[in-house]
Amino acid sequence: MSKPDFAAMTRSQFRQYILEHREDDEAFSIYVERFKNPDAKVYPPPKSLDDPEIDIILREHLEQRHNPA
């Protein structure tokens, strides 16, 4: 069976393909590479749930969601 043309798929079509073909590691890798945001912030894992940085990170995230640039 031949693979679909991933370059021609929209993000939602590609996502649906990934969900229906979870064993297709190549497609998943292409999807992640194609749709990753180069400006995305990467946060370190918290040391514990009591880590005060969690509150800061969550507040920043909520503010960004409520006030998109």
C-alpha cells in the first residue's frame, strides 16, 4: 500500500491520518517536524508539585491564552 502525500494534507487531515495509523512512525515523525513551533517555549520538568515555578509557568500560559499576540 502506498503512503498518502503528506505535503498536500492540511494539519487536521494529517492529524486524522496519524490517529488512524498509530503504527506509522515515519508519518508521525514527519508530522512532528512539519508542525513544530520554532518559537515554542520548552519548560524543564518540575522538581515536585510544590515547586513554586509551576505557578509562574501556569500563570504565563493562561495569560498567553487569554491575551494572544
